[in-house]
Amino acid sequence: MSASQTLNDAAQGTTPSAMDRLLSPRSIALIGASNSAHRIGGLLFANLKRAFKGPLYPIHPSDPEIMGVKAYSSLADLPETVDLAVVAVAAKLVPDMVEAAAAAGIGGAVVVTSGFAEVGGEGVELQDRLADISRRTGIRILGPNCIGYLNMHGGVMANFAITPDSPLPIAGGTALVSQSGGFGSYISLMAMRAGLGVGWFVSTGNEVDCNVAMVCRYLIERPEVKVLLACVETLRDPDIFIETAERALELDKPVVLLKAGRSEEAARAAMSHTGSITGSADVLYAVCAQYGVHVAETMQEMLDLGLMFETGKRVKGRRMAVLTTSGGAGVLLTDEAAEVGLTVPEFSAEEQAELEAIMPQPFFGSVGNPIDTTSQIIAHQDSAVGIMDYLGKSPSIDMITCVTWDHTTEFIKALVDGDLGTDKPVSILCTATVPMVSEAGTPLYLDPSRAVRPLGALARQSLDRPNIVKAPAKDEARIARARALFAACDGRKVLMEHEGKQLFAEYGIPVTREKLVATPADADAAAAEIGGKVAIKYMSPELMHKSDVGGLRLGLEAGSVKAEAEAMLDDVARGAPHVELSGILVQEMVPARMELTCGIKRDLSFGPIVVVGMGGVLVEVLAEVAMLRPPFDAGMARKVVESLCDGRIASARRGLEPDEIDAVVAAVMGLGQMALELPEISEIDVNPIRIANGRAVAADALVILGDDAE
């Protein structure tokens, strides 16, 4: 059974799927159970016993009981077919145990044992055996080399991340999925201490079968899950990840991703840790932005966002009120608001008068926004309650952030009560964590940036959720014409520029007027025919970057072209003597007040990615690009184009005009459709796209074909 079908069965609420039996079991067997609290099997069984209400079967070859529960010598001796087997035996025994579990009709296995692909050698062979068992039998496997999972909504503590003597986690609305078991355990404990209700924690380990994307897809459908946090090193099954993100958009469930392994050194560490290869972090981040997934740069940021999202509140705008007992803190919070796209609007004179009337009298602060109450308000509970009530109902603001000290108990209570009494989100900046605040579910932070950034993320979740775009119908006639062009290349993998521009024209991408000729004399005649200034280019499928070896001349006019063409041929002969001439391309010089680059790259994980960036020589200097994964719509294309140079490409005085942006967007849309219709294209580079006078024209074209059509 395929991963997607199993997930769909679970999502549709039909009979328990293998994924249900793995993560929401009705009965559990622990292979490797122990009476010793110092062994993993003992920790696991103690955890299972204290929370699980269904049948629990310890498996031990000789002990008649485990912690007072009747034990069985093997799975074959069990009185019923169980849903889940937790496996805690030596690595070399694991494949046989999982094979036996599958033969016994068990739906899922959690393998906590290490010593598999992460250690290489024999461990790789053992992991391959596990993968084969899962494929053959359909048993779902979590791990190996994982720390297990907890599902507090089902009472399943199938993990050793939390010790049996620790309090049971609260069955809250946050789910945390982590490839790393140890770090995931660290995050989950930090999350609980921060006040998050971690109702689910799943570590996936080496991901021989179930991976982060699959677990997230399962969890996003769970009605008790309101917020999904994911920490990944390698993102397998990107299509399932995107399906999860789209479903999260439909359900308005925030997803927050923390990516480990962004640098080359970290990627090597991830390889040794989980036996897997990391993907491109830049592409992953672009995909997250496109599909509404919030990216956290740090563990703390992920937890901060989780705290805010767990409130379930949404906003109707980006206007923030700052209620502070410190003017300096108010300034810092206002700065942070601007950084994340929020505003701190000044209250009207009428509202200021109403606010001032609530304040302790005589009043020495300011009510313009930030509302600086000074320390006066700490001793005036009625005023604090009145201000929070006023802000909670004010039509002039959409969210509230408050500043206090951890010892101001009565004032904090007024802030918390105000949060509970309004549908507007409230964040508290405090000098220390306060149990009363965490218990009430009000987000509390210890730094001004941390107090404001989650509100910015909540505004994006509320107001900027992207559309879900389905792939448009394919133009079969156009595909046939493109493939005929490829076939005419006689096996060449690199299209020459004029061939690439033929392809571009099929997809509505404007190209230059040009003519391919054989000799310098012919080039001069072609220049006269085209008129005006022209460029000449040395054409060869072996020469992808012409300017590097002198294969390009710009700004020529008829009469001077012949001599320049001869000089160009000499330059290329010296700089790239192995390159064979296929012709000289004579091309109109298109005016440009700005140059961009567009292209298609194929990511190992996410497939075709359309890239947009600053063009010409600046492509190497600035190295600034924006990316989209097809399919996407014109609104998404416009957003990434306008994001270049921090938005100055559109907003600056000499930035692109609206019709010029429209022209670039059309080119980006053409590339996106090309990527969907022609999977045999490995790479496209359009540099530069010359922009002026409402036009965006492709002045160059590099098209590289791959080995396979799919």
C-alpha cells in the first residue's frame, strides 16, 4: 500500500489504517520489556503503563511479569492481534522481531534501537532489511534510531524522552514532529516548560518507512491538533509535505518548520546522525513561503510561534497597541513591530482622552500609543483592568503587547484576564516566566523581539495565507512542437540560443529579433536587415557562457559587424579552442534600464523550481534570487518579483513600472508552465531579461535537457 493511500485512508476516518494503528493504537506490545528501570525496555514499559488505558502486553523470553503485568515469551503467545509493537532489542535482532510482528498482523512498529544506517556497514544492511519488510508486508515502521512518540490524546507514552517519574504532559493542541530523537526530546521538554500543550511528540529517526512529511500529513487531520511544529534534517516525500501544507491552509492550522543542516558542515553532521542526505535549505524555505509554512530560524522562535498560534486567535489587521510601564521598552517594541510589518498607530484625540480618564490620577504618562502608564498603574488594579478592557474592544487596534515585571502579580492578573476577555491576541513581555500566565494560555516572552515577532507571524497566518493552486491543463500540441524541436537537436543536451528562444516563444516569453548566419560577411548583411544596433554571438552547443571567452560583441552597427565578427572568432579560438562554431547569431539590441534573470532549476527534493533574480553581471555579484515551485498563479509570481532588493525593485523611484512588472510576471508564468509540461528540461537560464518601456525581452537563452523525459 502506498504512503499516500494509507494517509488518505486515515484522513477519511475509515477503518483504522496502518498509520492509525501505529500512532493511535488500541493495544500495544513491547518487545524487549524489562523490570529494570535502568534499561530502555524498563523506561518504555513504565511510561506505557502509566498512561495507556488499552491492553498492554510486555514481551520477555523468561520473566512471567513485567512491573506487575503478565508477560508473554513471544508475539505468537498473545491472546489477540495488537495494533502496535514497540521494539527495544539489539539491532541485529530487530528485523526478525519486526518480521514476526508483521506476520502476527500487527499494524505498526516503533523501533527505538540504534545501530542502523547512521553507523554504516552492517547497520545499512539491517536497515535495508527493515525497509524490505515494510514494503512486503505493509507494516508501518517508525524509526529505527528514534526516541519513540507520545500521543497524550490516546494515552500513548511510547517513548523514553520523558522519564516515568516526570509529570504527564498536558493533552494540548500542539503537535511536534522531529527527525532527531534527542533534540526533539529537548524541544518537547522546553515547549512544555514554556507553557505549550504538547499533545503529540513524534520522533522519526532514520525514517526507514515513516518520515516527517508522512507523520505531519497524518497529524494535520487530527481534530485535536491545532498547531504543527516540525524539526527536520532531511525532508523526504516533498509532495506529501506540500499536500500537508495545502491541507493546513484549508483547515487554517499553522505549520512551523525548523530546518537543521543548512550549512555544508551541518549537512555532513546530519548525514552521520541519521544516515540521510539533506536537501537545499534555500529551496525548502522558498517552498515554505509559497505554501504558507512559517520558518523558524531557531528553536526558541519555533516555540514562541507555537505559543501564539496555540491561542487559536486570528487578527483582522496589523495594528498593535503597546501597553508599557517603561517608555524605553515601548520604543523597542515599536521598532520590532516595524521589522515584522506591524504598525503602532497613534490613538485619536477622543480615544486618548478616554484612555487618560481610566488612568490613575494625577497621570504622568502618555496614551498616544505606545501607552506609557509609568509605574503608577502597578498599584491600581482597577485602572489596569479598565485599560485592558478598553483595548480589547477598541476598533483602532488589532493586537496588544504588554510590558511588566514578574513580581507585579495583580497587574499580571489584569493582563491575563484582559487576554481571556478579548478575541484579540495578547503577548506579555516580562522579566521571568510566571506560572499563572502559562496556565492561562497567554503567551509570555522575555525579550521585546520575541514578544512582537509571533504577532507578526499571526498576522501573516490571518491575512496572507496563499491560494492553493492546481496545475493547469497541459497544451499537448505545444508539448509536441517542443519535443520535435528537441528531437531535431540530434541527441544534443544543450540547445543553442536561437533554439532556446524558439522554445520560449511557444510559452509566450518575448524574445529578440535575430538571425543565425554562417560567416562574418553574412553577419554584416543580417545587421543591415535588422537595423539599428545589434549584438553578435558565437553559437555552439559547447559554449554556454559566451562572454567568458570573448564570444559576444554588443552595440554594433552594419558596416562594422564583419570585422568585429572576425575578431570574435579569433578570441574564442584562443579562449576555447575545443569549441566548434555552429553559426553567428545577429541579434537586435534591446534597450534596458534594468536587467533580470529567470530560469528553471531542478531540486533533488522538490523538482522544478523557477528562479528570478537580478540579471546581467549582477547575477553573480548580488546573488539575490526568489524562487517558486510550479504550479503557481500570477499573484504569487508578482509577489516574488516585487520582493527582490527588499521590495525596492518596485517601490524605488527608478524601480520597475507596473506594466514592466506585468511583463516579467508573464515570463515567469511561461517558465512555470514549461517546467510542468516538459520534465525532460534539466535547466534553463534566461540572462538577461532586458526591461524598458513596458517590455521584458529575453536577450539570451540557455536550455539544458536531462537524460529522461520523466
